[in-house]
Amino acid sequence: MAGMNDSMPKKVLVILAMNDEANRKKLAGIFDYTRDNVHWEITIAEPQSVKSPKAFSRLHGILLGELVYASIPKSIPVVAMFRPAHDRKSWKNRNMSHIYLDNTDVGRIAAEQFVNAGFTSFAYINTPSLPIWSEERAAAFRTALPEGSPCRVWPENGFSNLPEWLADLPKRTAILASEDTVARDAMLMCNAQGIEIPRDLAFISVDNDELLCTTCRTPLTSIEPDFRRSGFITAKILDEMMSAQHPLCTTERYGVNRIIIRASSIYPDRQNDSRLEKAISMIRTRSHEHIRVGDVAKAVNMSRRSAELMFRQRLNRSIGEVIRATRLDAMMQRLKESRASISDICIESGFASESYAKRAFKAQFGKTMSAFRNCWQQQC
């Protein structure tokens, strides 16, 4: 801002609700950027605590997680971590940019997971208030399904009552819920009506709130948006806006980080449903060890051939493919979230050697580990 010494740290206000896991990941991404790139003096505030214009005095910039009702001066650059609110005249700020999730990715990944698991009947549950992003996810999900696939969407004419709608769905319907909380509530309704999950209805949701997903009676499969990267990009945009290097009123999107497969989306057979869940859990917690296919089969008291057949039939992937994918996902996360050396990441990955880990990573992601880390940090 004019009149301030450029050598002094820039004062930035971050408005985020810290009781939300997604927001904590966004904040981590913000600090990923600021740690190495800028000199900021950051204040973190809960949205409900920002009630007066005085909160914005002597600021250089604002990172905004959700709408606040105090009037932000138009002279202060703002990056909002939600979609543009074109219907709100008071938010047409010439110094405001937006970044939000590309819901096309959400619909595609959910559809692919369900189709690969063999489901042929589908449904989508909106957030009850019908925000635009929820309807976008519904449209993206339906578009990504095979042509002609039935897909009901709630709320639906004649079925405004969600428990009644769930009970009316055909057995073995695969449901994408708009967010984890919506999925949890729907699954509780299913439990109350004796609808078995995932035998009768299978669920995938969005956000991957770890505590919520893992404490459901049937652990919930969830798509994890790349919240941490979104925080990094958000901080980068604000830095460029405050330096007058970035176009004003820009809109950018970020994608999905990964899908965490849990029991709610795996169509079970009565003999193997708990075994598959146990096998996946074992791989997830021990992939950094030098486990092999035989170790997984032994852990669930099955022959190697039977365990391989179970994975092929239920996940359309071999045990080795799941182990490999889990290791590569863990390596990718460490490259993005830690400063550990590439050699240490390889050694701790569970792959047989450092050179093998590097080759596997490049084959999967199309970049060397060094190039991937540099690319992510620079957001290329």
C-alpha cells in the first residue's frame, strides 16, 4: 500500500475456519509458499470474528476462505478461496481474484471408480441448500458415466424426503454424495432403515475428512481435493496481486489430489468383504515396508491365488498394483509436503531400491522426482 516501506513485511489477513480439515490443509499450502518466497506478517482470523472494517486497517492483502459481512476496502487485494459470487453486487471487487475446485475432476474420478467396480446403476445426493458447486458435481458425475447409464439425483420430483428416496433406489446403486457430511447423514439414514452398505447402496463422497470418513459404521470412500496446493496457489496469486504482477479479478481452479478407497464403495461378497477391507488397510499402513503379495494374502488368511482373484474381481487391480500405487501416492505426498531428500523418500518408500523407486515414479507421473517437486513448488 502507498506510503508503506517496501522493505517491511507485508501484512496479510487469512480468514479461515480452523475447525475444518480442508481449511487446515489450505493453510499449510499457504505457509508452503510463504516459507520460501515472501516475507509476510500473517494474522489468522475465524470468519465470525471479522465484524468490523477496523479488522482491515493497514493490510496489504487478504486471503478469504468464506464470505464475511464486514465491508472490505476495495483498495486491498483479496483472493477468495471459493467461486465468484456474481449475484452479490457488494462482492464485485476490482481487486478480488478467486480460486475453487474443478468439479469436472470430481465427477470423472467417482464415475471411473464405480464403473470399474462393476456398478451399473447410479445416483447423486446434493447438498440440501443446492449450492452451484454441488449441482456442478452432479452434472459432471452424470456426464462421466457410460452413455445411457441411469442416474437419479436428489432432490427429485416426488422424493423430497431423503430417507424415502434412498429406500426407493434399486439395490446395488452407486451413490456420489456432494460432500462427506452429506454422505454420513445419508448412510445413517440407510442404517436406520436396514439398508446395507455397500451391499445395497455404495457411497463415495468428497473432501476426505479423515476423522469423519473413518468413524462411519462403514468407512467412507472419499475424493480428496488438492486443498494444500490450492493454498499454495492462493498465496502465489495474492503475492503477484500485491506486486501488481497479476491480472485483477482472475479466476483459477485446482484439481483432485487422490481418492481414498474405503469399504463404502466396494461391493462385497459375504465371504470376502471384511478380508478385502483388512487387506487394503494393511497395504495402506505398511506400504513403506518391503511387503509383497504373499504378505498381504497371509495377513487375511488366504492363499495368494485367492487373494489375487479377490482384488481382481472387486477392484479390477492386482495386489501388486495396489501396493505400487499406494507407495507412489505416499512418495508424491512427501515431495509436496516435506523437505526430506529424494534419496530418503525413495529409501523409505518400500520399493526394493532407490533407482527402482525413481523409475516407478517417473513412469507413473511423467516427471523425475526432482522435476515434480520443482514443478509443484512453482505451480507450472
